[in-house]
Amino acid sequence: MLLATCLLALSATTSAINLFVSDYSGNVTTLSLAASGSNYTLTKIHANDGCSPNPSWLEIDAANGLLYCSNEGLETSNGSLSTFSIDRDGSISLIQNTTTISGPVSSTIYGDPFGPKTIALAHYTGSALSTYLLSPTKPGNVSLNQEIVFTLDKPGTIPDRQDAPHAHEAFTDPTGQFLLVPDLGADLVRIFCYDSGTLKLTAVAPLKVPAGSGPRHGVFYNPSGFAGGATYFYLMSELAATVTSYAVTYLPDNAGLEFKEMVSVSTSWLYNVPSQGAPAEIALSPDNRFLVMSTRNNTAFTLPLNGGTPSDSLSTWALNDDGSFAFHQLWPAGGEFPRQFSMNAVGNLVAVGLQTDQVVVILGRDVQSGLIGEPVARIAIGGNVTSVVWDERPALGRLGS
Ligand SMILES: *[C@@H]1O[C@H](CO)[C@@H](O)[C@H](O)[C@H]1NC(C)=O
Ligand SMILES: *[C@@H]1O[C@H](CO)[C@@H](O)[C@H](O)[C@H]1NC(C)=O
Ligand SMILES: *[C@@H]1O[C@H](CO)[C@@H](O)[C@H](O)[C@H]1NC(C)=O
Ligand SMILES: *[C@@H]1O[C@H](CO)[C@@H](O)[C@H](O)[C@H]1NC(C)=O
Ligand SMILES: *[C@@H]1O[C@H](CO)[C@@H](O)[C@H](O)[C@H]1NC(C)=O
Ligand SMILES: *[C@@H]1O[C@H](CO)[C@@H](O)[C@H](O)[C@H]1NC(C)=O
Ligand SMILES: *[C@@H]1O[C@H](CO)[C@@H](O)[C@H](O)[C@H]1NC(C)=O
């Protein structure tokens, strides 16, 4: 009987779903997206300043009903990591605010799926990676596990951005054995393996990328859909405005990853505009068929919103089983500086965080064709938006399936 109830809950669809939005003015805002037929309504239902002063990145811990928020601390000497419980009404309650090295901008949880776990933070201004153990007994309680500070002998080829190492993202490979950290300042993707008991990291050989390219975010692709099979990696570099594909090989004895470069594509050719485009986010579509990227600072479009406001872009690229990828669509992001975006689990909606517009826009997306469509909802947020995530924990149901 209990099992049947769980299955029902898993397959249930719902007419409203929540999203969490972080913004640099200090709030984490809960939005509710309600669907009525093909019409959507987006409203603010709660705000919480427990990650202030400068929330930069959000991560949902679905298994534990928790939300982690990194505070970048733009004008303070330290950053912080706030842990929240997600309450039934969509509000969040602060559990712990932990002072960290400065400038965390990305986080990821790694560890044993059935055992100890940590959250790793990439520190942009602090030139570091830090990890915090997640308490197995006290949900939301974290304690420092490790700090790794990076150094550079001399500035990189773009000295104003490469004055020091700048860790920009932390994420795991599909098998969960390795942690990867693109370092925009050092032109490296740093790679770590970890001890399964202590979860302490050890560096293995990094992926070296061209000088001045400034790697920012990356994503893996398994054409089979299964980790450990044929594996490809796509790296978005901010300073060179490129996306580069690699064939990935797992070295014997957990010794590391080997990358064979396939192609490097300039994303600038997409835009017939003089400004320096700054790629921001890259993601794989939930159906494992497309890459989607956002580029800031190219104002490739003018939208008929508010009398013709400029818009930066999202681009979609079709993936092939051999790891090659082909341009598919260039589309307005809905406004300026799409720093981050998230697709819902079904893949029919894209929530875009427009940093300088201080707006979240929800775009429709055709799952079959992989083409992004018109905005279905739009809402102003009280500060520069840094990230937006869908709360699609299984028990809550999903919109649009
Ligand atoms: C959607 O909105 C339009 C315009 O406001 C309205 O005419 C239509 O009835 C709505 N459809 C549904 C299913 O609510
Ligand atoms: C969290 O900690 C950071 C770093 O110590 C501090 O600057 C910030 O004000 C704290 N935030 C809250 C909401 O207590
Ligand atoms: C706060 O920042 C200082 C200076 O960067 C650093 O030495 C210290 O370790 C940080 N504190 C914590 C708790 O990370
Ligand atoms: C909670 O976190 C604090 C500080 O981060 C740590 O000292 C303490 O051991 C943790 N408690 C539990 C039960 O994990
Ligand atoms: C945006 O483009 C302008 C030149 O058009 C450049 O000066 C500026 O640095 C760019 N900003 C980013 C974040 O790339
Ligand atoms: C917010 O964005 C505006 C426009 O780019 C910028 O002038 C301002 O400094 C930003 N504020 C913060 C806190 O990032
Ligand atoms: C944060 O949210 C609260 C509650 O909605 C609101 O009063 C406050 O103005 C917000 N802060 C900013 C900077 O928008």
C-alpha cells in the first residue's frame, strides 16, 4: 500500500511548482509558477535574507529537503555557505551560516550515495576550493573538511582577469569519482579524486587549456545515457568565448581522466555584433540530446518587451553519438546578462536568471525539436539575479509532463 502511494506521488503532475532565485541584493526568493492550460503565472511567495549579503549560487539537496546557498561576499573579506530547510509552503528556514574563504560562486555535493557526503565550493576571488562535510545526523549542519588554495607564478595572458587563479565552478564527472574545477585565472580545469572514507581530495593531472581562454563552466555527455560508457566533455571558456569538446578516457586504477580535444568552436560567430560576448552557463538537456549555453554582453536581439529592450542570447547545439555537436538555434534570452539558467526535468521550460535586468524569465521549449520558444512568464527580482533552480523533488510532482 505504501509502495503504491509512493509510485502515485512520483508520477503525479501538478499545476504549480516552486523555483528558488538568488540575487546579489541579499534575498533568496521563492517563486511559484502556476499553469492553467498553456497560460503560466509567476509570483513571489517568500523571500529570505539568510544568505545575505550576496547570494551567488543555489543547490538543492533533494534527498534531505535542503537548500544550500553560497554568499559571494562582494564587499566582505569572507564568503559564506548558508543551509536552509525547505518548508512545505515553499518558504525556507536558515539552519546554519558558515563563514568560508572569500568569493564562493558554485557548489556541488559529492561522496558516497549511501554514505558520507560533502559539499564542495569553488571560490573565485579566494582562488580556492573548500569542502564541508554534511552531517548525517543533523540535517543542514556542515563542518569544514578541507581547504585547497591555488597559486599562480605570474598573471595569465589577460592580466585584468587572470591576476590570480579564479575557480569558477565545481562539479563531478558522471561516475561521481572525480571533482572538476574550471579555473578561469589559471587556464586549467583542475581535477581531483577523493578518499571514499574521509572524502578528502587529492589533485590528479589537470586539463590544460589555451592561454587566455579563461575556462568557466563545463558539462559531460554520455551518449548511451550511462556513466562509464563513451564519455565526452564540453568546456565553455569565458575569455575566448569558445566551447571545446573532448573525448574522455578513464585511466586505470582511478588515476585520473585523459582528455583528447575534438573541436573548439568560437561562439562569437553567432553574433553580428561588435561587443565582447561573455559565455556564462552550459547545460545538457534533460533528454540527453542538446547542449544549451547562455552568452552575456552580446545584445544580439531587441525584444518587443517594454518598448524594445536589448536581449542577450541562448544557443542550442545538437549532440551526436560520436561527441560531435552542431549549431541548432540562436534565441533571445529574454533580457540582459543570462548569468545562469535551469531547464525543468521535463525540459519544456527554461528558467533564465537575467543578472543586470534583475529579472527571471521562463521560456517555453519544445522537447522534441529542442527549440527554445517565447517567454511564458517574467518577474522582476529586487537585485541582480545570480541563479535560479527548480524545486522538483520527486514527491512534489512535476509541471508539464
Ligand atoms: C489564457 O490567457 C488568455 C489571455 O489572457 C485567455 O484568453 C485564455 O482563456 C487563457 N486560457 C486558459 C486555458 O486559461
Ligand atoms: C553569514 O556569514 C558571513 C561571513 O561571516 C557574513 O558576512 C554574513 O553577514 C552572514 N550572513 C547572515 C545572514 O548571517
Ligand atoms: C576568512 O578570510 C580570511 C582571509 O582571506 C581567511 O584567512 C580565513 O581563513 C577565512 N575564514 C574562514 C572561516 O574561511
Ligand atoms: C555541526 O557543525 C559544527 C560546526 O560546523 C560542528 O562543530 C559540529 O560537530 C556539527 N554537529 C554535528 C552533529 O554534525
Ligand atoms: C562587454 O563588452 C564590452 C565591449 O563591448 C567590454 O568592454 C566589457 O568588458 C564586456 N563585459 C564582459 C563581462 O565581458
Ligand atoms: C548590479 O548590476 C548593475 C548593472 O550592471 C551594476 O551597475 C551593479 O554594480 C550591480 N550590483 C551588484 C551588487 O552586483
Ligand atoms: C527582500 O525580500 C523582502 C521580503 O519580500 C523585501 O522586503 C526586501 O525589499 C527584499 N530586498 C530587496 C533588496 O529586494
